[in-house]
Amino acid sequence: MFRRKIYESLLDWKKHYNGKYACLIEGARRVGKTSIVEEFAKNEYKSYILIDFSKASKEILESFDSIGDLNYFFLKLQTEAGINLYTRESVIIFDEVQLFPKARQAIKHLVADGRYDYIETGSLISIRKNTKDILIPSEEHRISMYPMDYEEFTWALGSSLDPLRNFFDSGLQLGETVNRNQMRRYRLYLAVGGMPQAVEAYVEHRSFDEIDDIKREIIALYHEDLYKLDPTGRLSMAYDAIPGQLAGKRKRFILSAATGKEKEEKDIERINDFADSKMVLPCYNVTKPAVSLSQTKDIETYKLYLSDVGLFTTMLFNDSDDSHEDIYKKLLSDKLDADLGYLYENAVAQEIMSKGRKLYYHTWQKEGSTHSYEVDFLIAKNRKIIPIEVKSSKVRPHKSMDEFCRKYSKDVGERYILSKKDVSKDGMLQLKPLYMVQYVVE
């Protein structure tokens, strides 16, 4: 069982809500929802019952017809599961709750009863589509779950990022050898990604071919979910197009270019559902960075990143003539011919989102030119805007960053360029290695 940061979020829920709200863990498939919830139940409760609605018995499902009589409901549940429940010391887990909306509707009554705690897990795309005829409970505390971030990945390898904090805060350099080794491990994360199955395979010393097969299986599952969400296939084609559009350095994602079809009225709704699926990370263009970022986002101008950089890597090199093993070896040794800026961008987007932040960027026209400036990411911190640029090779020049900081000088706080280079400064601009991204966006 891998250490996951969401465990602390579950502890906070248990402590602060004390049975007054159920906890709903939302996330795409295979990010580890069931594993972490069951581990939490084992450690933090006297007993628990896990109902997996993908394989629950007819008797279990029929027990929800008796929700009006909770004494009978709990007695039947304990009998079918063969597990005793203890008042305020037990938790009931509704796994894959989107497959049985009646159970989710029952949450209101179960929470009001107060005897036990409740945790639900599910894929939001199915929940949205399968709950139109039920009353959505307001007694839910929602937590989004994503693939493992870089720090969780290092924990899985038996290591820690803690020693890097002092270098980040002090501005001291790590030195060429240490920085090179740290970047190699970061590229390992780009190769494997944060899907627990892929990480487990790496830890067990399986080949990159096997790791790649695991990721391809997950991608196939995501395609199945996308076809359920959008039978026209537009979202499935959009998913496949994300690496290519980022590699092409487009200023925004163009759905019609991905599908080969003209824009439709339902496309905005489709993209919203796409974002809710947690398979992709939308990054919206902000028209006026001096104002609250969310208030000036342009919902029709956005980029899309994949929720897991490891899946991105697999999809990016899908058509390469090299074997998977050769590609990964070249990636780890930084000898790939391709410019990997977009791959690093995806990893940074994933880190920002895992911290509970939304993704924003800013692009604007150069005066007297048909070209544009662009800053990759913007976050708000301490009432200031923090611009972030991602570089795969040279850190200079940085004209977009310079112009942005000049244009919005009174609103800009810290400013960062993330790259393969060691810690340094260029005037007020802080240059940090990519593996320190979590400290930038925390």
C-alpha cells in the first residue's frame, strides 16, 4: 500500500465532520480510490463494510429498498456481509457508487441517523449521468483524487524530497552532480507516471514494456468511459489529440482540429463533462490577470493536459519506431531528440491541480506584431499573481515573463522559471529545477 496525501484529508474529514457528512472521493479510474479508502477504514475504525456496486449481490442491492426502516437495513447489511457494526466506531463504504444511484440518494437518511460514518467512491462522469432522477445529498464532503504526484512517487521509491526544501528556501545550489541525479529521478517519474499500478510495476522491477502495457490498458478503459459520456466519439478523439496539440505549441486546444469536424453547440458542455471526468486537466486563458483569476477566465480558450504524465508519455511516443524500452532509456538519460517542454508542462499542471488549485495561463498580442506572448501558468498566492514558465532547455531569453512582469508589475509577486537547471536567480526572477515544483505551487 503506497503512502498517499489524501489519507490526511480523510483524517481531517473524520475529525472535523464527526459523522455529519459522508465523504465522497471523486476521481478517474485506477487512481487508487478503493485502496486508500479501505486502508483508512482498516486503520481508523473498529470495523467496516465495503459494498462494491460493480459486483454487489442481489440481496445487498435489495436491502436499499428497506431504507425507511434503518434498524432492519443495518441488520440485513451486517448479516449479508458477516461483519458487526459498532455505533460511531464503524464506517460503511459505497464503492463505485455511481453504478447504484439509489445508494447515494440514501446518504441523506443514513447520515441523519448518525450511527456510522460513510465514504463513497466513484467516477464523476458516471455520477453526473446516472443521477438525473435522484435527489443528490447535500450531506457530502467532496475530495478530488488524482494520480500520485512527484513526492508520492518518491515515497514509493523509499526516498524523500524533504532535504530539497532548504535549497529551495535558501537559494543555495545543489551542485552539478546532485542536480543531474535529481533530474534523472524526475524524468523517471515522467516515464512511469503516477498511476498506482504502473508505480507498483516499477517498484517490483518489471520491464518498461510491462509498465507501458499497464498504462495502455488504463488508456483503453478511459476511452470506454469517454464513449459512455459522449457516444459521438468527439471526446475520445479529443483525448488522443492532447499530446499532439501540446507538442505543436498551440495557444489553445482546438476541438474541431482533434475531431476533424466543425464546432457544435454542445462542445462547451462536452468539455465541461470532460474536465469533470478527472481524466484531463483544463487550463483556461485569463483575459485580465490583475483581477481574480477565476473571474476573467475565457471558457472558450483553454489548453488540455492529461491527468497523468505517465499516460502522456505513453501516448506521445505511441507511433515511434523505437521499442518502449529504448524510448524510456533515452528519456531517462535525456537523449531524446524531441523537445520535451510540453511533457514537463504536463507534469507541472498535474502538480498544480494536485494541490487543489485551478489551472490558468495568459496569452496576449505583441504590439505591432502578429505574434503573441504567453506565460504557461498563473497561480494566486498572498493576494499576488505568481507567474510560472516551464523551460526544457535554455532558461534565457525569457521575454514573455519579462513583459508580463512589466505589464502587471503591481500585481505580480514571486516569479519562477522551472527547468533542468540548478537553483539560481536572474534579478527578481527565481530559477528553480523542475523537481522543486511542489514548493512553488504549495
